[in-house]
Amino acid sequence: MTLVIAGTRGELAAARSALTGTLALVPTMGALHEGHRSLIRRAREAADAVAVSIFVNPLQFGANEDLDRYPRTFPDDVAACADEGVDLIFAPSVAEMYPTEPQVTVKAGPMGERVEGVTRPGHFDGMLTVVLKLFHLVRPDTAIFGEKDAQQLALVRRMVADLNVPVEVVGAPTVREKDGLALSSRNRYLTDADRVTATALSRALHAGEKAAGDGPDAVRTAARAVLDAAASRNPPLLLDYLVLVDPATFEEVAADHEGPAVLAVAGRVGGTHLIDNVPLGFPA
């Protein structure tokens, strides 16, 4: 089937009605990389047809964040989607998605105010609002999200459950570069020196993972040691947070925690905000 690009709601409705069978959606903000491609391939396994949305959502950017400079590479994104056999791209303008300033939006609740929500207040409200709009407009059976954004994935799952949205939400594993850095559209902001410092994020997670057999406190201590060393590099890693949390609520786990957890970290290198995480388990 030929790749269809829809820029308006009308074009999307026409293209959607022409698709048969089940549909999987991969929501993105563009600047597609191998991580996005892995999500598209997972979507192809989950459904008969695949749609990719490309929309830089202003609602999830704060006043001092990188909305204006966020990478926009639409021709390359289209080529990547065509290469991966995508059936439909929905690439609306801001005016198309928000014809008027939205007065009714989705509130992320307590989980949205924790961890990444402390660093980026209101971010998850804007993310959930656009995801719900995309679900209504595209009408997918399944939606694929990367596990690198673990808090985002948990919140989308909570929204779907709480609001009875008829979409199956599937998480796909984090894809990393050879140096361990989690793939992100923002990685292109990094200089060579920035990248060396930024690898401390994944190295800290690996150190915490190795210490998991000694309990939550040992995990935090091992990861923190790596991050403390990176804080004195040039350029330095400016830590936003290091947390060990319950994957369903993103509340910090206790020292005697048993069961699954997520070790999550975020920091700024050269002004670029980067996040990463790894799932852990603590047996009884």
C-alpha cells in the first residue's frame, strides 16, 4: 500500500476509512531515529496497518524549554516511514490540532507531579492531552510507546484505564547507541565532549542494576557514585533526579521493597535535558 500523508482532520478521516483490519499508532514528535524505527517495527507486528503521527506538541513544553529549536526533519521522517512500510502519517499543524486555545485538557494527577513532573511542571498534562486527541482522531486499536520514557508510558496506561479509552498500550524496549546512550531526538544537540559526559546516565543505571541483589539502598548508592563523578567533568552533568520508584505510581520505593521497580535518572549536559531508566526487580 502507498504511504499516505494526512495534514488535516479531513484528510486523516479519509485515509483512516481506507485502512482495513487493525491499526497500530506510533505517536512521535518527528526527528525519527532508530528508536522510532524499532517502535514502527513493533507496531507492524501488532496490527495489520501502521500509522505514525508527527507533531511537536506545544502543550508539553515549558516557557524556557526547547520548543522553537526542537529538531524538525520532516522529509527525512517521511523517508524513514516509507522505508519501514508505514501506511499512514498524520502530520498536522498546530492550528489543525488546536484551532482555538484548549480550555478542557487532561490532568495527569499526582503521578504527573512526581519525578520528571517536578523538573517539567505541566509537561505530562500537555502530553496526555495530545495523546488523547490523537487516539480520538486516528482511532487506533494499539499504540506503541518507548520504555525509555517510562513515566510517560505509565501515565498513558493510567489514562487509558481511568478514562476507558479503547486502545491497547504497548511498551517497546529502549534502543541504545554503541556508547550506551539511550537514543533520543535531543542527542543531536550534544557535542563530542557532551556525549562523553552524558554516558554517565546509562553507566549509573548499569551500576545500579549490578547492585540490585543487595537491595534498593545499594542500587541508589552505586548509581549515585557514577553521577557524582560526572558532575565534576567538563562539561559537567547537572543532575535533575535519580530515583528508584514503583513502575505503576512513580513513588519512591522503601529500603525493604519487594517486586518490580524502575531506576530512573535525568540530567542536563550542555543545556540538553536527557532521561533514561532501567527496570529492576527485587525478589522476596
